[in-house]
Amino acid sequence: MTYRPLPDFLVIRQSSVDGYGLFTTKDLPAGTELGITHVKDVRFEDGYIRTPLGGFFNHSESPNCEAYASGDYIKLKVIKDIPAGCELLAFYWLYDLSRGK
């Protein structure tokens, strides 16, 4: 089995938002679960460690994805249909965890 840090339909590219971002190579319907972005671990800054998925999605006030708390994890899911080639964007609330619950 080969380790894949990201789902095979996501790639990291230069972003017009900030630095690099996550882009989809296929159409993603609303409701698609993308995976775990952060894992709770008090040894790290802000009490979480990022996964590769969490390290590259960018913030937006008009997001097409939602980062949400689920137990010891923060997960990412699609909230609007996203066409292939578009960047995945979420409202980034990690510094105020009450917003993600």
C-alpha cells in the first residue's frame, strides 16, 4: 500500500489567495467529506497538529468548504459544489475554536 498524504483528486498549487492552496482535479459535490485537517495534541501550538490536508487550504470569507470540530479532530467537507480546477477555501477559525462547534 502506498501512503497518500492527500486524496488523489486534490493537488497543491500556487494560490491567488495566499502562497499555495488545495485545488480539486474533479468536480466535488456539496457534502463531500475530504478528511482530517488537524489532530488534537497539546504538545503543539494551539493544541493541534496539521495533517497535509490542513496545511494547505486557505481562508475565505466566502468559503466553498467547512472546517468543523469532531472530537479530537478538525475535518473538512465541501459545502458548495466545486468544479474541477477550483481552490478549496474555508473560513479558518482555529484561533477561536468555539466557532467550529
